[in-house]
Amino acid sequence: MLKYEKWDKIKRKIRMDDLKDLGVPTPDMVKRCIDEGKTELAKELADYIIIESKGLHDLYADWTSDMLDKVAKKFGEEAMYQLLRDTQSTWMMRRTWSGLRKMAPMERIWLNAEVFRAHRCGPRQMGELDFTEDNDKIVLGCDPCGSGGRTRRGDTVDGTPSRYGPPYNWGKTSKAYPWSWSQAGVPYYCLHCAMNEILMIEWGGWPLWVTEYNPDETKPCAWVFYKNPQVMPEKYWTRLGFKKPDKFE
């Protein structure tokens, strides 16, 4: 039987079903509640679908950040460049780029919005995003991003501090590199967004999106999707050590 109640040990509600129902996916429980006319409980469980993923999502974001910090401390922060290139240029980014480059800008937005909602963006960590559009571009805003932004600001939902101060003290770039958007002070975790752009430029001449990384962790970051690479400002190449092509295929 479904039993969704507050557990004092974790200070929030959690499913405490009997073993018969404990393995039933929460979306299926939402449907069951709707069928049984339990609409308020269905609404609660709809939110819980996101809430129950928080622990695992945050664990992996923090674990990845910690591992990158350990690599930098052992081998030097320049090792970040090769590590990220070696991992992102194979199945991860190659597969993403190969599919998205065949799509229209709005189609790329639909897919990336799904990713960012699942990435627990926004102040409630429920997947809130902001979108703006003009003639040249569509901007996907995160305030904050659910991984890098959360580690920079601290977890306001859990009440834990920034991962770049005590007790974590994870690292940031000590100087400007092309693979840190020519900025110092970029958290090692956030460098993978710059590597995304580097690889896309190498493979196709232009990045399908660019990251507007804000050095002020209290301000939102964004991914910007230009509708035509011709109108993209040259700074998006030069900050990574490239020159904007005169023309695009």
C-alpha cells in the first residue's frame, strides 16, 4: 500500500510503502491515485518524482566535482584539459553533437530544455528555466544551474554551503586558459561546458550553443542558441583560442 508521509529523520515526506508497492515507479503511483480519485495526493507525488531524484543527482554532481579537484591537485590543473577532452570527445559529446547538428534551433531547445529540467535547475531545484528570444538567438537561462550553479552558491534546499569554501574547498582555475573561456576562477566542474564548445568548433566550425558563464555565482548562467552561425559574435571563438571562419558550410 502507498504510504507517503513525513519522516522526521530526513525532515520531509518520503514513500514508506509496504514491500509490495515500494518498487512501483512513482509515475505509476501518480496514475493510480488519479484513477482512484486521489487528486491532491497525485499532485504531491508529481512533485515527488523530482524530489526523490535529488539525492542521487547531487551525489554524482558533487562526486564528479571532487574527483576533478583530486586530479588537479595530484597532476596539476592543466590535466583538466586532457581529461575532459579524452572523455567528452568520444561517446558523450560526439553522439550529442552528431544528432543536434541535424536539427533546427528550436528542436535543439526542446531537447536541451528536457535535459536542464531533469538537471534540477532553479531556486527550488525543480527544473525551472527562463527563455528569451530575439531575431538572432534563443537564450536558456538557469538561476542557478542544477550542478555547477548549485555547487557554487551552495545548496539552498539542503542548507549546505558552497563547495568552493569550507569544508569542501574544491578548486577553480588559478589563471585564464582557452579551455576556461580565458577566465581565471572557473570551477573545475564548469570546464566541461567550455570543452563542449571547443569540440563543436573543431568538428563543425561553430558551436551549436555557447555558455554565458557568469563569474558572479549569485547571477544566472545561460546557454545561448544562435539561429545562424554567421551572426554569432567573434568573441565566442577567440575566448577559446580560435578564429571565427569567414564562411560556414
